[in-house]
Amino acid sequence: MPNFIHKDLAAGRWFGLSILEQLGNIGSEVSRAAKWQSRNPEIFAGAVDRSLDLFDLTLADPRWFQTGRRYEIARAREVFCDAALNQGAEYGSQLKDLQSYFDQFALAARNKADLS
């Protein structure tokens, strides 16, 4: 298994979370990246690294291997990379726009919605 930043989550805990919880947690890091993007390059870079780590953990979750969810997760990662690392050059994406996408998952997880 790759060398993940979130070692406790990579050890298996992440794979016990629902898709809503996984994407909601990714959204927390995306929000941090958005907050610090123009304020502090070091904190921003850390949030980007942690976001990518959580994306990669989610993509490694075997529950999503044979579903369309994996494609959505991979596309969200691609758009995040465009916004965070390429200033939206490919898709015109911005981190603040991605926040609203991920907020929906966090809200649904908090309300215990079931999308299995």
C-alpha cells in the first residue's frame, strides 16, 4: 500500500466510512486549501497534500471499484488538482466552487442519509 499521510485511516478505518463521510472529510481539506490558497503557501500545500491523500484512500476503497462512484471520485480529484495546482487552466475550476460540491456530502453524512 502506498505511503499515506493518514496512516490510521489507511490501516482500515477509512474503509469503514460511508461514501458520504469519505467525501465530506475530503471536503474539509478542500475547504482548508481554499482558505489558505492566497494567504499562506505552506499551509495551503499541506491541505492540498492531505486532500490528495484522502482522494487516493477513497479511490483505493474496494467498495467503489466496480461502480460509477469511482469515476466520480477520480473526476473530482482531477478537478481539484486543476483548481489547486493549475489555477483552473483546464476546467476553469476554483476551490471555492468545489467547497459547495463537497459540503453536500458532509451535510448528508451529518443527517445520516444512505446512498449505498
